[in-house]
Amino acid sequence: MLEFLKQPWPWYIAGPLIGLTVPALLILGNKPLGVSSSLRHICASCIPSGIQFFKYDWKKEKWNLFFVFGIFLGGIISVQFLSNPEAVRVNPKLVKELASYGITDYSNMVPGDIINWHSLWTLKGFFLMIVGGFLVGFGTRYAGGCTSGHAIMGLSNLQFPSLIATTCFMIGGFTMANLILPYILLH
Amino acid sequence: MEQPESIQEKSFADNWYNYIKYLFVGILFGIILVKSEVISWFRIQEMFRLQAFHMYGVIGSAVVVGIVSVWLIKKFNIKTIDGQPIKIAPKTFNKGQIFGGLIFGFGWAITGACPGPLFAQIGTGATVVIVTLVSAILGTWVYGYFREKLPH
């Protein structure tokens, strides 16, 4: 059983389990699945700065902070007890393309060749980590949700705005990954 | 004077019980994200190049299970474990879903992570992702600061 759990989980196991998080949170306490709101709660609790958007009772949303701290712990547990030594196996076409940017290390969830402490102050590293992170935080809040809040929770509840948001997530991602990011990775 | 104190203590205990269950669901959610490799930067690149079905399978089947679950909850009027009726706030459309959605899409392709995976990636030992997370928090703050001036 443990050996089975250590293998990468196929989509038809992982996907339905992610889907079950929706009823689990609803039944446990009427909570809608969502992760990006935690970033707003962190702002509201630590750096509200008198901004109207951060003036609300974030303590009522504390569950969300426990939830994301759990995600962090889940990452630790996966690596400590459920990790498999093999590198992630992706499409050979991608391997070839990434090799041309000098990305060859598949041992981690992020490419260690370009996303590491050392490269943080290079232009490429700055773009990948700081600009990228900023866009994630700014964009999800502007859109009112992320992949979990809109694509999973919103679509589960058949919300049309969530379909628009999800479509835009994908358009943005396709544009960046195919038209802009390759240019940046080359430099 | 004693009574209010004990009430307070009781609600404190209730709180802890209430929060631990979300921590537990978060842990499971995090393990699923890692083991299905959806938090892998490489898998995200593959998805946006249409080079694999994996991510579409994960998100698609998650949505199908979510739709069926929510439908069952509504159909059978399923209550929470505390006996409360389940209510899901509807989303209202605004232009933020378009502009913000596109901006988040850019960030998703660059970092290979949405907010959930950021927390999981840090847990897997990619400590530098803490910088990405702090930057995401800053991005959220800047959105809050300029919110009134942005088209919605």
C-alpha cells in the first residue's frame, strides 16, 4: 500500500480526491474551497495599512489560514514519507525545449537550475520568482479567486463568472508559456 | 465573574476543534497536490503547451466530482456536521475576472504555481518559493491599495 502511495498518483485518482475537498469543507463547516483568500487574510492581519479592502474581521476566516498551513504540512509529509526517488516524467518534447534553456534538473517540484536562492538576484530569477509571485497574488485577488476558488469551487457550483475567470487563467497561461516565457528563459 | 470566563474557555476549546479539522483537510489536500505532481513547474509547462493530458484530467475530474457533490448536497438538503444548512455564496460577474484572470494566468505559467501549490512547494523543501509567496502577498496588498482605481 505504501509503495503504491509513493508512486505519482494518476489524474483519475488525484482529480476526484481534489473534487471531494469541495463537499468535505462544506459539510465540515460551510466553507467554500479557496486558497488565494488566505493571502488577503495575511494582509488584513499583518499589513492592513488602513486600506479599506483589508478592513474586515479576518479572524472569522481563520479556518482558511489553518487550511493553507495544512497544505504546507502536506508538502512536508509527502517528501518525508511518500516521496519516490524518480524525477517527474514529462513529454520528451518539453525536455528537449527546456534543455535548450539549460533546464535539466527534474528532481524537485521547481527547476533547481533557475529557481534557487542564488539566481534570485539575476534578472531571470527576479522575473520568475518575484514578478511571477506578484502576478499570482495581484491577479487572483483581482479575479476574486484562483484555481481552487474559481476553477474547482466556482465551477462545481456552476457559476458563470468562474467559467470566465478559468478561461482567462488558461488564456493568460497559454500566452505566457508559449509566447513570452521562452524568450525570458533564453536570456 | 466566573461564568463568563468558563464560557470563554469553552468557546476557545470549540475553536480549536473547529480549526484542527481544516488543518487536517489542508494536509490531505497538500499531499494530493504533491503526489499528483500538479504543483510541479514542469507539469504546468506541459499543460500550457498541450503536451500532456494529466493536468486537464486532474482539473476536469475534480470539477466533475465537485459538480456532482454540490448537486447531491442541494438535492438531498445535506447539512453540515453541526446541523447547519449548507449555503454557497454565488459569484457575481465583474471585469476583474477577465483582467485579474489573465494576470493570474501569466503568473501561473511563470511560477508553475497557483496560491495553493506555493504553500505545498515550500513544504517540499523548495525554500526559495517563500520569496514567491511573499511577493504574492505583496501583489494582493497592492491590489487592495489600488482597488478603487482599477476597472471592475
